[in-house]
Amino acid sequence: MNSAAIPEQEGRSPSSDLVGLTPKRFRKKKLIARFLAHAYRDPVLPPNTKKPAALIYGADDRLSAGIALSNGLQHVGLISINLVYPLLICRLVGAPIPVVEDMLAIGMMVLAFGTIIQVLRLGPIGSGLMLPSTFTATYFAPCIIAARIGGLPLAFGMTLFAGGFEAVIAPLLNRLRTFLPVELSGLVIFMISVTIGIAGMRQMLGPTAGPVSGAEWAVAATTLGSMAALNIWAKGLARMLCALIGLIIGYISALATGVLTLPLLDPVFRAQWLGIPHVRHVAWSFDATLMAPFAIASVAAAMKAAGTVTICQKMNDANWVRPDMQSVTRGVLADAVTTVVAGLFGTFGTNTSTPSAGLASATGVASRNVALAAAAVFFALGFCPKLTAMLAIMPRPVVVAALLYALAFILINGLQIMMSRMLDARRTFVLAFGIIGGLTVEIFPNSVKLLPDSIAAIAGSSLVTATVIALLLNLVFRIGVRKTATLLIEREQIDPQKIDDFFIKQSNTWGARPDVAKRASFGVIQLVDAVAENCWSHGAMAVRASFDEFRMEIVITYPGEKIEFPDERPSADQIRDSDEGARLLAGFMLKRNADRVRSATKEGRCTVHFHYEH
Amino acid sequence: MDVIEQLAGSVTILEPRGRIDSVTAKEFGERVINLLNIGRHQLVIDLNSISYISSAGFRQLLIAKKSTLEKRGKLALCGISGEVKRLFDIGAFDELLPVYSTREESIASMQ
């Protein structure tokens, strides 16, 4: 632990406030104290977690209200740019200003709710990590289609469906990796940004857009230019909040050039400083033909949430090796529940905020208290109608500039994810044909008119078309992707170096990660050590290693008895003083070394199966 | 497996090189016992040059710890990193064995 920089934990026991209460109140307060202890006060990181030197406040560290609030405000400033997504969806379907105001106010409260349930651990929900919620580009394209077909109620109803779908796939994410490889999530992210970029540009240049004045072009250039300039050349807080500052500059330039006139500002003048948002716009409807685009978007949201939780795990642990899938699942479930609540209260899908994870990494402040402070700020802002009215009347060039700024990072992020893999012929075809298919739908929207109506609704989305093409090709091209090799070990000629060399050679040939090859090599050598004396009776041991990009499987077969793989390490006395204790230690280490172990004996031959995630 | 042996005052430093597995563990264990038998009761084992250690190796380290205590001596381990550190972690051996970051810290612990 980096003790020099760490503030002391509060160390209060949940029962310290319970003295002097009546029995009934005592029980009630004790229950609440227990709930809070479990949901928030108990450490979220494993006991052996080592805090990285660059991290000042880890997830479990407590900090003062002042530091928490100032950091929380930074996160709110960072996230607020994404309010442009629900705003533009409402604009595209011509929602009236009061509805937009209510939707934004409720939206901010939903973000507060999502941030809180992520940081708490309620049942199976919540990673416990500092991960604020934000509106996401992921649901943008499906929501536009839904809102155009059935108005906002259909967008809200399908958002409910998307949240539910995300909750269903959350526990299955790890097993779905074969069907959803990393490069495919890169393609989805890339296509999301392309869809948004084109939707934004259609606001200015599309066939149904009003003519763009010179002043509007100037406001768009000033807004986008200031955001980009601050991001590139500014330092500290100005750089961190460049999008928010750019938005303010956009409003000022719109006022100065007459793009934003006094009559347009009327809803802001009429709005109160404090007020409770209405839910009169909330209604839901569903359309089965839209399930595919929303399901694909929710898979993308789940994958992104899983990625962000992983970033936070890594940020908090200097010895991080691989994602803690339990924490990932809890984080994705919290994300899913937030999207369900968003649909329920009449706003759009949310996701964990990746820029917030970046900000926490940059500032070294990843305490859960910051997330609570950010949630409090969002919740308070939801009761400020003047602010939501100001956002609701955002001038067209400012909306488009903000959108282009936000999507620039998403687009490049998508490209980076795609290029992070070694692009062999299989992946090249999957990605290239997916992108071409998606762009074809954007450039030639009439091309889907040849299809039956039920399919046209799905194929009309470039995101869905690109994803479906890539998913199908990925499945087809997986034929023959698994590689195998076998090593025979004679009982009388055991050579650990030979086993090690086998794994080094095979991992180089297959492109397997060295750390996985080392674990596999240790597993075989340790097993040979453990069984050679008593369990392996005679003859040769066959080691069959197989590999694809997601896993390495080692199947070891030898004539003889199987060894035990205990969950608990034997005591020091057992290990030292008996051969049985030494064997149990070997079994314990083998179990911990692999991601999954199983063994069976049949007709005098034992088979041990080691599974390593890749 | 080679073992480099050095003296730092009354402390004997052992630096095994290569692998401590079922083939070499016994030989290494015997080397430690021999040192204790000739009166060298303060031992530092520097694992910096070890590329692999199996459960048999860990067993020998636990035997070495007990034997040292029986002779009223002291044992300290250091130089644990990379793959060896991973193996220490999966067996949680830092709970059972006295582990220090550096050779200097190990020697200082003997005082």
C-alpha cells in the first residue's frame, strides 16, 4: 500500500451509533447500519490489492466532503456533454421544448441514480467502483428509428427492452466472447460514431434541414474550434472541462451573432430556478421489429460497461492480471438497471462513463465518495428548470459542434479497438464487409426498400446491418480456427525444460500471450511433479494443448490415479511433514493457477483438463 | 541448479539459479540443512535468479524455515519477482515464509 499518500480510513463500526436507543429503534437502525456496511462501507477491493503508486485515493479510501465535491463537479462537467444525445433525438423528432426540459431534468436524476447503484452493492447489482453514468451514443441510432416510427413512447419502451436485454446478457458476457470478439466491438463503436456524425451533419446539410446562415457556420466553427483548441493546448481544469467551456462559448457566440435571439430565450426567462420536473411525457410502446437494433445496442453498451469496469479494476490494483468477472457482471447489471429506469421514467439509454474513468486515472482520485458527490450534483441539477431550459434551446450549430466533438473520440476509439488485434484475413473480411455494408445503408437508404418490410426496418439501420454482417461472417470464419499440438512424456524421462520449451514454441507459433503460456507450462510441470511418485503408474503421459484466440485448453492423460484439487491450502505442518500434504499443495496451486480445472478417471486412465482464458 | 553462496558477516546468503522443481528441490534442501549443521544459522535465500519453483520447492523452503527455528536461527527470503512472485501469490506463501523486498532488508532482519 502507498501509505504515505493515503488518508486514514474512517474505521467506524456500524454499531457505534446505536447506543441509547429503544429496542425497536435499535433494531431498525441496526438493520440500516448493516445494510450500509454491506452496500457501501465494506471494502470493495480484495484484501491483497496493492494500490498503484499514481493512485492517491483508491475505491475504498474515504476523502473529505470538499475534495469529493470538487472532483464530483469535474466529473459532472465532463459527462454533461453527452446530454447532447437525448437533446438531438428530441430535436430530430420535433419534441416540444417543455418535453425536452422535463426529459433532460429526469435524465440527470437517472444519471444520479445510475451512479449511486453502481457505487453501492445491492444484491447482485453494482461493482462498488467509482463509475458515473452518462448518456451514450450507443442507443442514439436505434432511438432515432424508434422515435420516427412510434414517437418518444416507442423510444422509451424499447429503451426498457434494451436495459432488460443487457441485464440478461450481463452474466453471459464472458461466454459470449467467441461470438463477440474485441474487433467486433470496435466495429460497433466505429459504426455508432459514423451514424451520429451523419445524423449531426444532416441537421445542417440534410434534405429536410433549414438553410444554414453564415452566422450559424461561424458559431459551429467557434464552438468546435474552442473545444478542440482547449483539449489540445490548455492545461489542468480548462483542458479537463474543455467540452463544457466550449458549450458556453458556443452559447455566447450564438447570442453575439444573433443565432440565439431573445424570443428563443423566452423558455429560459420563464423557467424557475427551482422546480420539480413533470413526467407527463412518459408513455411506452413496443415494436418487435425494433428488438434487433436495440439488442445490438445493448450488447455494445454491455461490452463498453465491462471494459470500463475493467479499467477501474486495473486503476485500483498495481498487481492486476485479469478482469474480475464477478465485479464486471455486477457493474454491467447496474448499467442495465439504469437503462431500464431511464426507459421507465421517459429518457434514453445510459452507460458507464469511460471519460470519467480516464479523469479518475489522470487525477489519481478513484474514491467511491467522488461518485456519490457527482450523483448529488446531478440530482440537484435535475431540480433546476432554468438550466434544463437553457440546454433545451441549444442552438443547432452548437448541438452539431458538440456532437462532432464527442464522436471524434468515439470514432478513433473504435478504430483503435479494431486495429488492436492482429488483422489476419478472417478479421479483415469480417470488419471490411461489415463497414461497407453499414456505409451502403447510410449512402443508399433506398437500397433496403427491396427487402420485406419486417427486415427493412432492421436493415435500415447502418449500425445493425454492419453488426449483423460482421457477426455472421465471424461465425462462418471461425471454422478451422482452433490449433492443437501434442507432447508425449515418458515416465522415466521427465524433463521440465522440455515441457517449458514445448509451450514457448507453441505459444510463439500460435500467437498466444506469454503469461498464459507460462501458466500452462507451470500447470503441466507441476502436475507431472505431483503425480510422478504415486499417481502415475506406468507408460507415457499425453499432453494435448489446443488454442484459439479466447482460450488455451490443456488435456493431460496418463495411466493411474487422479490427484485432488483442494479449495483450501494445506497447513504448513501438512506440507512439510507428509507427502500427502505436499500433493495437496500441488493440487491447490494447480487449481489456483488455471481458470478452470477438472479431472476424471476411466478404465485406469486419468484425464486432467486445465482451462486458461486468453 | 547452481547455488551461489556468500557471507555477509554472520549471515549466509544463498542464491539458487535456474529451477527449483521435484528434480532439484531435495538437493537444495540438503544444502540448507548442511549449512545449519555446520553452525550457519542465519540464512538469506535470494530467489532473484530463479525462473521457476514448484510445490516441491516451496515444501523445501518450509522445511528450511522450521529447521532454522529449531537451531534458534533466522531465515529470510528476498528477490521474489516475475513468475516466482506469481507462484508465491497463488499459494499465499508470504503468509508462511518471511519475505523481504531486498537482500539488504533481509540481512537487516537478522539483527
